[in-house]
Amino acid sequence: MGVLAVFSFALIWTLLYAVINPPTTPYMRAEAHRLVSVKHEWVDMEDIAPVMARSVVAAEDANFCLHWGLDVNAIQDAVERGQGGASTISQQVVKNVFLWHGRSWSRKAIEALWTPLTEAIWSKRRIVELYLNVAEFDEGVFGVQAAARHYFGVDAANLTPTQAARLAAILPAPKTRSASNPSTFTRNRTAAIMSGAATIAADGRAECFEN
């Protein structure tokens, strides 16, 4: 009975966010409490430069259109290397929207179970839209609209390919990397992401979230 109740709660919450934009997230609330306030403004996918979505997919999950939420091959490679990582954009959305941050087996287990549910209910385009709107881009800066204004003084709709790639490049470590004052590593990563974004646009791996 308890398992059924938990599943029903997860299902209803996931269905709700298929049509309603989450006003905040557990991590965003925690950071708002710690910092007093955070910067965040929701922006629809139609009002985000398409190159931003391609850049984040190229940077974080190039095979996003090819898997069902869990990239089994990437997980196997990570296990064989004895390293972490291999989280897809879908997994990151589940963590960012519904769960807590921090490394724990319990959170990873819930994330792994919840991710296929979101993939079954949400479109790939909706998953990317959610990801871009709740990801942290600097301390207290959440979502691509706040990030675009914070770093470049523009709206998300007007991001250039270079600006979009820089924002994608800082996502793994937003508190230690800067999109407006990039290190040599971030510049090199930006160039790689720009190339990757062009590649997935050309070979069709961007079609699932652009159409």
C-alpha cells in the first residue's frame, strides 16, 4: 500500500508538471533560504535561442534523443572506469525538479526509477525546457533567462552560439566557472560544445526537442 501511494504521488506530480511550470524546486528553495534570495524567471522554449538547447544537449547528453532516460552504455562505461557521471539530462531534470542534491545511493535509486516515468509522460522538448529553466548557472542564478541577463545582459532568446556554449560549459560547476570571464578550460570547452551543437543539428540528434 505504501509503495502504491508513493508511486501515485510521483505520477500525479509528474503529470502536473507536464502542463504547469514548476515555480521553484527543492534546491532552489534551499539556496533562497541560504542566500536570502535567488534570481529565476521562467521562459518558454519558444523564447529560448534554439542554439542554447542544442548546446546543453551537446555538452551534457549528446544521445538525448536516442535513449529512454537512462543511457545504459554510458553507465556501463562509467562503471568500467570506476567513475561517476553518466547522468542523462532526463536524470538531471528529475534530480533538479523533484529531489535533493548531494551524493547518496537512495537519491540515485529514486532518480533511476522516476526518470523512465518522466520520459513516458513528458516530451523530449518539455524535458529540455524544464532543464534549461531550473539548472543553476551561478550562485543563486537559476534558469537560462536569469543566466543570460546575469552574464551577458541579454534575453535567452538573443543568445549567440558562443554565449550559449559558454553557459553550457559552466553547468557542471556553476559556482566555480564563469561564462562572462571564462578560464582557458572553459574557452576550450566552449569551442568543443559549439562543434558538438553543430554536429547534432546536422546528424538529426536534435530533432526530438526542436520539433
